[in-house]
Amino acid sequence: MNKTRIIIKQEYMRRIRKKSFIIMTFLTPLLMVGLIFVPLWLATMKGKDIRRIAVIDKTGKYAPLFTQTDNYHFFEADKSLDEFRAEEQKDLFAILTISDDLLENPKAAALYSEKQIPGELSRIVNQTLTKQIESDKLASFQIPDLEQIIHESRVQFQIQTIKWGKDGTESSSSGMIAHLIGIFSTIIIYMFIMLYGAMVMQGVSEEKTNRIVEIMVSSVNPFSLMMGKVVGIGLVGLTQIILWGILMGVFMLIGSSGLFLGKMDGEINMAAMQQGVAMSQQVNAAELQQGFEWIA
């Protein structure tokens, strides 16, 4: 047992003293936090140019619904679509045409542009028109205060989940929390197997190549040797994961308080946040494994 402890200590100290271990310990949390906050910060940067959107509304009831935003200026056009297309110098970014009542003919609206339509512009147009179509649909039922009735009838109900123990005790439980814990535990186990398992294999192969293992086996049995390596490298993994958690918490606190979110005008782009989280999740174990092969 004493020899196993020596192997554990030797494996642990040898690996955490490497410069590559220290670099990866600090670099990985910084990369993960950067993938979350950088897209969010870029999304909050407002362009200097305001894009003009011409609205050709033959019905006359949809064009006044569009309000100005920081990036788009909507105005009711007095020209036809063909006249706008015939102009050599176009100062328009896009043209919205509405030729009929959208409640009766949903395909009567189209958005034209020589460039790719941004998702933000499509969202603004869709939300504005959808709200009006819903209002027209409710009005078609000719029921007084129908919209208010529907609004007041909306309720949110959430059932209590109680865990019943064998001894008859009751305690509140949450399936969502259990689900998140399961996902987090699976990710940790996967990382340990893929990353630190490869480190154990590489550590054994190095000693076989240098023929050091022949000397070690003469003084300690193979089981103790392998157990020392597995436990030692496992402790290295636990140390690194704990440091990752602490550093990510510190970096996210700095980023949310002063580096990025402090520059916002109180508005948070949730779509950009989701995009940043998705990008951070794409940093999978296969990519990190290359870094740890360099460490070992």
C-alpha cells in the first residue's frame, strides 16, 4: 500500500507541475466563457447605418404598424415594386409588399432585397404582422371583449412533485433538477473516460517505451502500479475540474459585471445568449483530448 501511495504521489506531482497543465487549466475556462460572452457582446454592437425598408401596402392598414428601430427605418412607399427595381441607385435595403388582407390570404406579403435578409428583420416583420392578424381573427368572431377574455383565461399551473420515502417521510422533488444533475454527471464521466483514460494509457505506454516499467515491476506488483497510475491521474483530473469550476465562476462574474454586460443599455439579446451557450457546448471532449495528449 505504501508503494501504491508513492506511485500516486509521483504521478500526481509530475503532471500538475507541467507548464502545459497550468496553461490548459487557465485557457479552457477562458475559452468557454469567451464563447458565451463574445457573441453576446457582438450582438449588442449597433451598426452606424440605418437600413431603410419601403412598405408597399395596398390595404392601407399594415404599414402604420411598423415602428422605427435602431437598425431599421420603415416608411410607406408611394412607388410600385417595379419602379423601385428600375432605379439604378437604390438607397433601400429591402421592400415589403402587402397586396391583400393577410387574414384571408397569408401569402399576400413578401419581403424583397438584393442582399440576404437578416433574421432580425424577418423577426420584426413576422411579429408585427402576426399580432395584427391575430387581432383581426379575434375581431371576426364579433364577441365583445374577446381578447380580454382570452387574456384573463390564461393560467399557469404546475403540479407539486413529492418524493415518498420508504419510512413514510415526504420531501419535495424536482424532475428538472434531477435531469440536469444526470446530464452534468454524464458529461463529467465522459470527460474522465475520454480524456484522463487516454492519459493513463499514454503514461503506461511511455514507461514501456523507456523500459522503466521493467524496473518498477521488479519492486511493485502490476496491480499496485496500475492502481497508482489510475488514482494519481484521477486526482489530477479532479484537481483540474475543480479549478475549471472556480475559474469559470470568476471569469463569468467579471464578464457579466463589467467587461461585457456593463456596456449594455439594459437590453439582453437572448438569441445571442443561446447561440453562445450552444457554441460552448460544441467544445467537446474530442477537441480537448488533443490538448491533453499534449499535456501528457
